[in-house]
Amino acid sequence: PNLRKKLPSVQQGNTVAGTLSDYFSNKYGFAANVPVTIFTGDNPSSLVGIGASQPGKVVVSLGTSDTFFAAMPCVVADPAGYGHVFGNTSGGSMSLQCFVNGSLAREAVKDKFGYDWDQFTQAFANTPSVNNGNYMVPFFRPEISPRVDLDAPILKGSETFESWDDADAAIRACVEGQFLNMKRRTDWMQLQPEVVYLTGGASKNDAIAQVIADVFQAKVQRLAESSSVALGAAMRAATNSLGCDLAVLEGIFCQPDEGSTITPNTDSAVYQSAAQSFEALL
């Protein structure tokens, strides 16, 4: 009760809250009177640590749930009510949208056919982009983006595909469906990304990254630094307290893994048509 009265007031992201306690200086060897930048949430901090705090770059985190977040060029709201808008600690706003059916959906399709992850990846080499017209709404549990109460996927395509007798097509349809859905549900953000930064366990899979590059028609990169939340906090502190240039810090610390960049290799019109077919299933 009365939680608001117990919390400090909301402040700008560049606010210095005070100086470090003597306790931490003595225990960890910090210098005395080190200024402390006000804290923020994990996703706003990660946005800085990944090097995406300015519009033009988006972040896709592939985990148990998949998450899409980005700095916004202007403040807009999701008319469907699925997405979120937060403050961007570097100024302006950031968007965030969560998709429940992430890695667990990919794993469910893999396990249905008794595949290992190498066989899962090979399925993309065995099937063409847009999967010969085989589409899947890959929701194995109720989804929140959009709000759909399913407990099993919707399949539309060939007879063998709809009867779950084509393993490779099912795997591609699951991943293509995930990112066709992500692209559609994030269009309200009015973004035109130049690059998509991938994080999370599945980000290392080049076949999944290729689908993302093709659907979003943007290059995809994986960053060398994995602890983006902690790095973002350190970069904010250096910018606010030491006067460091954030763009310079991004150039030093926010570099992609060598050889990790994947570019689109499918024409944009192909997935635009696929998106319409996918949307018709919902």
C-alpha cells in the first residue's frame, strides 16, 4: 500500500543520484565520491549496451520468449494495445514487444520430429524461402502479440504439411511464421531499421538469422559483447559522469562478431505476399 510514496520521483536518465557510499569504496576499492548515475531497467540499459540507443537499429532477443525493442524516432502507441513504450535513457522513447511463443515453439517443432539442432538447421537448406506456400501460426500456447488463445499451431498448405508429415517444411514454417508475425506486430512503431542486432541463445543459428534478415529486409548482426545490460550501465555512467561521447563508446565496445553479418537474399516482395497469407490465418 502507498507504494508511490515510498519510491523516489521519476528522473531523467542522465541524472546523478549522488555519490558512492563509503561502504562500497572500502569494500571494492572504488575511489571516494564516485558519482552514481540513476538506475534504469534491464531493457533500456541493454539498448545502450548493444549500441542501439538511437533510431535505425533494432534488437531482437531470442529466448524462451522472443523480444523486439528499439529506440523510437517519435512517440507513437500500438493501436492494438500489444506493444509498450518506455523512456529511452539516451533521450526520447523506446518500444518493446514480447512474443510468448519463442524458443519453446522452435524446440517443440524440433522435438515433434525427433530432430537434433543440426537437423533443425539443415531443414532451411532443404526448403525454399516462403516454403512453397506452407504457412504456420506457430503458437503452442496462448500468445500475447497478438492476443490469441491457441494451444496448438494452425497449418495451411499441402496435405503432407498439414498432417505434420513434412518435417523440414514444418520447421521453416514455424520460424518464418514467428518473424512474419513479429514484423506485422511491430509495424506500428514506424521503424525502418538499417540493422537488426540479435541476442539470446538462438541468435547463433545462421539459418534463423537469415530468415530474420529476409523478413525485415535488413542486415543482421550478432555482437561480440554478451553482457549488454551491464555494459549499458557502464556506458551511461561514463557518458553522464566523465563526459564521454556515447557514439565513441559504441564504436569501441558495441562491435559485431567478426563474420557474423547476414544480409537479405530474398526479394522484399516475396515476404510481403507471405505476410498477407499468414495474416489471413489469424
